[in-house]
Amino acid sequence: MNADAGVSDYADNNVGEEKDKPLREDIRMLGRMLGDTLREHEGEATFELVETIRQTAVRFRREKDPKARQELDEILNRLSNKATIAVVRAFSYFSLLSNIAEDLHHNRRRRAHLRQGSSPQPGSVTLALERVLARGIDSATLGNFFAKAMVSPVLTAHPTEVQRRSILDCQLTIQRLLQERDRIQLTPNEMRHNEEAMRAAIQILWQTRMLRSVRLTVHDEIENGLIYYSYTFLSQVPYVYAKIEDLLERRLGKDAPRVASFLRIGSWIGSDRDGNPFVTHQVMLHAAERHAALVLDFYMDEISKIGQNMSLAERLISVSDELEQLAASSPDIPASRIDEPYRRAFLGMYARLAATSQRFGLTVVQRLQVSPTEPYADSAEFVHDLDIVINSLKQHRSHWLAKGALRKLRRAADVFGFHLAPLDMRQHSQVHEQVVAELFAKGTHQDNYLELTDAERIEWLLAEISSLRLLHSPYLSYTDTVQSELRILHMAAEIQRRFGHAALPNYIISMTTSVADVLEVALLLKEVGLLHAGESPQLGLNIIPLFETIEDLRSCSKIMDELFSLPYYRKLLNSRGNVQEVMLGYSDSNKDGGFLTSNWEIYKAEIELTKVFARHNVELRLFHGRGGTVGRGGGPSYQAIMAQPPKSVNGQIRLTEQGEVVASKYTDPEIGRRNLETLVAATIEATLLSHDAIQENAPRYYQVMETLSSHAFAIYRDLVYETPGFKQFFQEATPIREIAGLHIGSRPSSRKPSDKIEDLRAIPWVFSWSLNRTMLPGWFGFGSAVEEFVQRDQQNDRLALLQEMYLKWPFMQALLSNMDMVLAKTDMGIASRYAELVTDTALRDEVFGRIHAEWERSVKWLFAITGHKELLQENPTLSRSIRIRSPYIDPLNHLQIELLRRYRAGDDVEQVHRSIHLTINGVAAGLRNSG
């Protein structure tokens, strides 16, 4: 790119403030380096071509100049396949480099904010605790909150993160070098070396293949998930706890409550087999082993480093008796360490960790030569040893040693144990039904299970769950499905035995539609020893129903009410602490009923669930199945949690972190810590602060939302499921068919071998609409619903009521804020170009005409309710970012359209196919939350 690529655009987009000067300088430098790399490796002609495209795209974007669009079309349409690849890569990498600069600048501004002593911002743990303490919440209440709380982001392997690990490594190198320039006063020579290293990283980036040559395996996804523990979680989760403890200690002194380990990171990667035949029992064991290997390696590294520094001599200190015993139990006591009890203690802990890794059958790099010794029975023993060290240090007034790296290690050991992350198993309810039917047929000769009513199924299932006998026999043959499911459940029992119950505590049932769906899983768990029957039954896993469709969300409270009315199930629940988790699916409900209805039905479901759980005196934990985009439940986490119904959070919340959002949130440790803090802060505030104002207005607001949702649902269903030819429009106006060939995940794009929209997974559905810039799942139906509501009753000022709801109701604020963001990322001009790919002209005009008209209505009524005059008026940072990115994403979209046209016309050469996939990669990188 030009030496000033991007920078002039920043300046011209009203970013002249002094505070953004470092960002402009970073983008100027990175653009210049990328441009120089382009010249060196592709030649001057290619560089000039890219510059011409960039300048024309900027002119088209800013001035809406039809001539500029024509020029852009002419340039892009006559590109050779080779030139196309160079252009796509150039624009994709500029977006990637801009992402790095922006993330760094967010950290820079936040640090400046803190240095100036400004008030903490919403989403900060500091502000949340200050608010709570200001309301008079006492230490005992806070202690109870932490004791029962659970905040758990859960990583999933959904495949919208299209970047390769090699590309991510280059990004991290560039990020580190930029931070070095920002935080350290470099000498001229050091600055020169820094620039050389950055140029080298960009050269590596340019010469690295952007796309994977083969589809990701589940093993690859497991490794990709683990990198975020090394980057962020292992270091930053303890940091968040320390921040909370220090603030409470400053404010409450000796009365500060104990902060239990309530913030934990979960994972589905390697254990979610819903629609993924590649997740087998061996794969799940591999995931558990890799988790254990990583965390034990981390502990051994930390123990080695801390122990090296603990050179405290016996003649100068007085250690506790427990510490002396711990030091004496070390299998190795070098003569040089004979008078250094702490070093001996750490050497003993290291030896026991090494022995523990060997007991697990793991290969861990040995940093110290130690003799064989007894392994730890569990991570609690390791935590106990660390407590002995900490207490002894405090005894001889070495509290700074006790509060540093040692305190963070102790917290990490308590949070991550020897398993690193709890794995959630997941499978579709229809698979369980099939397995249970076969077990009944072969174990009891009752072969009509599938023909039974729900009540009859429940009767059969309860009789078997409470019985001590097993249905499965080693002497009978079973179908592959039954064998596969039983193998993976036997492996679950083995993982718990080897790594502890915390390693695999949850079983999620996709598409739960009845009480029988839950009891079927209970029966299968009994078959492998994870449920012990009898008068006082013990359940070894949390059984978690997942309600996904609109119909299922509407019936979930009734299902749970019926489930809790079964005495035997209540006994099972009591064995799990009387806590029942329920998962709500944002993605499938959106695909089923549209943006507005999905959000409202989830909100209503939460309200009804809180009533049912209160009536049965069962503790509710909600698990939110949110995706990266607004169309799949995404959006700012703080706002989303604060918008939940009163009493639905109650100190406990789990939510999925999916796709490219995982990388954007948790690659950088500082950004990762801020995101973790946001989850904690929102949970504290949503649980401990009053919601009286919301409850006062609830009846009126709920009635309005019900009316809006009803109309939006009808409009959405009419377009997507009832318009003849809509499936054809979707397949031709988006890259959905080409996405299937992009090696971005192990999971098939559909649950079934079908091209029906009903069977398509929500991820490629949303991803496709993002790539063609329509973003339909994030707004469609809103405009018509509001227009119908406002205009139906002209005598009463219904618009004023909607404006009141926006001002007073967090749910409405979050709903419109998220839609505002999606509408800002939507581009109907580019979307219309994709629509031109639809071969049926009449179908194209009808469907796209309806989409465009609805977009205009949605923008119109969004402005009418919020009082805004432009999109993202209250989020200038994001607005600026989108304006800057658009001229670099636009050419990729234009090229993608031309490439799709060539490919679908029969130009099936490898370069065309690869170029399409490169544009998918580039647009996704530019949009950042595309799926």
C-alpha cells in the first residue's frame, strides 16, 4: 500500500484529535511497510494496481460517485487470476494490520485513562464493586455471592475463525513489536532493529499461505483452543481475582470476604459431537489429556521459576512447622539447598507434579532433574502445599512474596486444577432417542419405544433409571450409533476417574423438546456408571437441556415444571446440589424466527423459568448459547448481561464464546483481561443491584414487545420460509455453497445431508449474509413491526411509548444498540451487486426489493425511537472504525462477486476457487464479527 495508505482516510474521517495521533502513525507505518513488501515481492506494477483500486474504492465510498463505481468495476473485472490473488491478499492483510493497530490503541487509551485517575468505566470490576459497596451491600452478602457465583465463558470450535495459526503467530509478533515502541523509550539503534523485525514479520506474513490446504481436524481445533490459555487465561484469570481481592481489602480491611473461585473457563472443543461425526471417544480423551498436559506444564514452569527465587536462608527466617515438613519431604535435597527450606519445598512440589503427569500418562518437559516420588492425589493437595508456603511467608512478614507470583499460581491451581477446563459433552436429542429405543428393544424385548406417547416414555424411562439392572449386554450386537454413543459415555466415566469430576461435569442435550429427552440421557449415564440408581441416587454429570427453536423456547418452562414434578428426578438433582442449568440457543432461534422474535422469546423464557424454579425451590443457572454476530446473539457482553430479566442472572451465568470472537477477545492478554472483567462486573451488578424501575414498567413494556414480536415473526417467516424460490435466492446471492469448500472447521455445515434452510447450521447461515453485506439475521422484520405498531393506532402516541422503553429498559437499549451496529455494517449497494448473481430476474427483484425496503424501514424507525440522525451516533469509535475499514473491504466484495460469477459460469480453475476463498477470508477479517 501507499506509505500513507489508510492514514489520510483516518484524517479525512474527522479523526484529528490528538489522542488518536498514535493510531494514525501506527497505520501509516504498517501501510508503508506492507506497500514496500508488495513492491519487493510482486513488482511496481502490482503495487500501482493495488493503489489505484484503493483510491477508487475510497472515492466511491466517500462520494458515492457512480463514475468511481464504474471505474472500479472495469479494473476489477479485467484482472487476471494471478493479479486477483495479489490484490485480495493486499487488502486482506491491510485489514489485518489495521486490526492490530486498533487493538493496541484501545489498550493505549485505556491505560491513559487510568493514569489520569479518571473514573472507572462501565464493565470495570472496580466500578461494579464500588457501586455495590455504595448501596450498602455488606461483607457477608458479598461473601455469599462469591461462594455461590459462577461466571464461565465457554470456548467452542464453531468455524468462523478462518485464520491459520501461522497467520496468528505473525500478528502476535507485530503486536509485540508495536507495544515495544509504545511502552519503551527505544534508542535510535533499538528503533531501527524494531523496524527491521517488523518488516521481517510482514514479509513472513506476505509469503505465508492464507488458507488451510486441508480441512481442520478436531485435534487441530483442540490445539487452537489451547493457545488462548497460554496467551491469556492462565495469567489473566488470577489477575482478575487479585484485583477483586485487593479492592475489597482496601475498602473493607479485615472484614473483606473470601473470594471463592467463581470465574472459570469452559470448553466444548473435542467433546461437542452434535452433528460432528469426527468427535469420537478417542478424540475426547485426547482433549482431556492435552488440557491436563498444558496445565501441568504451566504449574511446573511456574514452580521452577518461583522456587529459583526463594533463596531465603533458615538462619535469617523462622518458617512454620508445616513448611519445614514440606521441605523435608522433598525427595531431593541438594547440599547447596540444605539451609534453604523454601527452595527444598518447591523442589518437592515440582517432583510431585512430575509424578502426577506420569500417572496421567502425559509427556511433560522436565525442567529439573528429580527423583521419583508420590504424585498428588488431586489438585486440592497441590493447593494445600501452596497455602503452606504462603502462610509461612506471612508468618515471618514476607507478605510481598506471598502476594506476588505465588498468589497468582495458587489461584490458578484452584481455578484450573489438573484438568485446565471443564469439558461439556453435547449430542442431539434424536440420537439419544435412537440409542434408547435400541437398548429397550434388545434389553427388554420392547421394540415400540418410538411409538409411545411422551407420558408412556417417561414411565418406561423412570422405571429403568431407578432400577439397578442394565439394559446393555456385552453379548449382544448393536448398531454403530449405539456402540459409538456408549463408547463415548464410557470414556466420559474414564476421564472423570483419571482427571477428576471437574474435568467433565456437563452433558448438553441439543433440540430438547420434552421431559423424555432429559430422562433418556439419565438412562444412558446409568448404563456406564455415571448415574448410580437406588433410593438415594447419585448423578455424576449435570444434565442440561438446550432449547433452540421458537416453539421450544415457548414450551421450556412447562417442560422444566413437569421435570421438577418427578420425585426421582428431584433426587437426582439434589445429588448435584439442587442446581439445574438450562441452555438457551440464540442462533437457531434467530434462524427460526428472526432477530426481534428470537431475542424476545429468550427474554420471556428466562422470566418463566425463574418463576418455575422459584416455585420448585431449585437454583437456576442459565447458559447462553451466543455467537459472534448479533444475528447469533452476539454484541457487547456487559450490555447483554445487564439486559437480562430481573433475578435471571442470580450470580450464575455461562455463555459461549465462538468463532473469530475468541481470537479478537482473548489473543491479547490485556484485552482478554478486560473482557473477563466485563463478564464479572456485569454479573455482580445484575445480581446485587436493584431492578425495581424495570419491574414497575414491565407489564406495559412486555405487552408492546409481544405485539412487535408477533408481527416481526410473521414478516420474517413469510420471507425466509414461505416465499417461493427464497432458497434459490439465498444460495445464489450469497457464497453459501463456496463456504462449504473453505477449510475452516471440522464440523459439516448442515446437521443432515440436505440443502434445506431448516437443516442448515446457523453459523454458515449468518456467515453468508455477513459476507454479502446484507446482515439480514441482525435486523430483518424490525422496521415493519414498528411501523405496523405505530400506525395502527393514530390516536395514541405509540412512538412516544417506544421512545420511553428505549430510555428506561436495558433490554430495549441492548436490542436497538446491537441492531444499530449491524445496520451500520450493512451495505445495500454491495448487497444489490450480490443479488445480481441470482439468475431468475423476477425472483431477484421480488426478494431483494423486499429486503431493501425492510432495511430502509428499519433504519427509519430506529432513528425515530432513539432520536439519532445517523447510525452509531453514540459509538463514534466503532463508527470511525467501520468508515475506515469499508474502502478496504469493498474491493474484496466486488472481486468476490466477479469471481463467483466466473466460477458459477464454469471457470473452475484452481486459482478462481482459491481467490474466492481468499476473499471470504479477507471480508471476514475486515468485518471482525462475521459469524
